[in-house]
Amino acid sequence: MGTVKLVVVMIIMVGLTVEGSRAISLCDMNDEGLEACKPSVTQPDPVDPTPQCCEALKGANLTCLCSYKNSMWLPSLGIDPTLAMGLPAKCSLDMPSDC
């Protein structure tokens, strides 16, 4: 099963590379929103989320984002999944109960 996940991650990464000139969107967050939040979910010194990050999270599909919490994809992008899951609370947003 681990091999299947690795293949899926590699396909996504190749797709992102091929589509590099287009904007990236993840769970209703565009590339600007993702970039605004990245310093808050990156080790070793994460910072508090900016107003731009929180605004982007307000429009995000949090259930979708939650589905990535155990994914290899986030760490491959330098994102700490634990920090990412705590970000909505720092923006005074409620995570879905099934997250």
C-alpha cells in the first residue's frame, strides 16, 4: 500500500511541475493563500498566521485540508502536518468535528 501512495505523490508532483506556469489550488486555497500560510506551518521557526493567511483559510475547504493530515504530500512540500492542523484555531476557525 505504501508504494501506491508514493506513486500518487509522484504523479501529483509531476503534475505540479508540468503545470508550473499555472496557479496552484488546494482545497479552495489558491497559491497566494498557500504562500501566505506557509511560514506558519514550516519548521523550525513557525510564525503566527498573518491576516492574509487567515483570510485564505476562511475560504478554504477545511474538511479537504484535513484529509491531508496523514499524507506524505505535505512534508514533501516542507509543511509540518501538525502545525497545519493547528492553523485554523490560530485564525479563530473551527475545524470539522471529524478531523
